[in-house]
Amino acid sequence: MPRRARLVLEFLSELLGSPIGDEPSTILRAARGDPRLMAEWQKRSFERWLKLEASEPLLLVIEDVHWADLPTLTYLGNLLKAADLPLMVLGLARPEVHEVFPRLWTGKLHEIPLAGLGKRAAGQLVRAVLGDIDPLTLERLVTRADGNAFYLEELIRAVAAGHGETLPATVLAMAQARIEQLPHRRASCCGRRARSASGSGCRG
């Protein structure tokens, strides 16, 4: 592998928190002891990689932008200012993204607010999956979801599995219940990863 490509790969791996290889380059070893040098090389590597990917028109889709890390969003913002780069970024985020990143992609951001799932559409989704369902259960699912399509999907899944009498009250409780149903080893692995992510600061 050419030296320049190897450096790009090394620093992108550092940015992702997944270092590669047992023998890091001299530059990477130096950067690990110098935050400014690390930031500069990660920026260079990210921009070089994305410019190569965008040699033809490129649509980059990012889910949960509110959980993204600041360096990555900053690097993307710099590239979005390049008039000659055929790059479009579609970012999906919760409203609190503006609290987490108040100056996100200033001057380049076109926001399309999305409303929650309406009661009629929610009811249609429930019937499409569960079929003939009693009106009280239907109303309970739609009301509990309150327009949150993900939560409604999980509530429907719970009812289909025979757990309609013990529905978790929140999205977080629902996610925790799903994790607890995983085999012990897998659930433990998820727990370790979650703790690692929460402790990493900028890599939410």
C-alpha cells in the first residue's frame, strides 16, 4: 500500500476508534502524543478520503446527527464549502441537534422539519401488521406511541409477541427490554460498547 494511502487509513481508523495494525507509522505515534497533530492529520485524512469518494456526484446519508462527533461534522462542514465538490449530505436528526451543535454547517444547511406520525397513519400501520385488532388496543398503541414511528413499531412487535399487557412506558424502557431479551454474552458485549462510547466524550 502506498505510504500516503496508509497514513489516510491509519488516521481514519483512529478517528473511528478502531486502530489498525501492530506497527503504527512514525507520524501516527507522534500524533498520539500531540492532540493538535492528531487533529490536523485526521482532518487531512478525512478530507482526502471524501474528496476521492466524491470524484463523482456523491450523496452521503448520516443518521442520528445529534449523536455524531464534532470533528467529523466539522470536517464535513469544511468540505461542503468547496464549490467544486459534487457532494450532498443528508443528515437525519432530532430537534435537539441545534442545542448540541448550534452552528452546524452555517450557510449550507437546508432544514426540512418532519412532524410525528398522525393518528390515522399510525392506526393504519397497526392494522397492516396486526390485522383485526380490538379498538381499545389500537387506541392504546397509537396514544402510547404519540407519533413516534420507531416506538409504535416496537409496541406492535411487543403485542405480536404476546406482551400486550406489559408494554414499556417509554422508548428507552422499550430498548432496554429488547436488550434484556438478547443472549447474555451479546447483551454484555453491548453493555461494554455502550460504556466505552459514553466515556469517549466527542464520539457519542
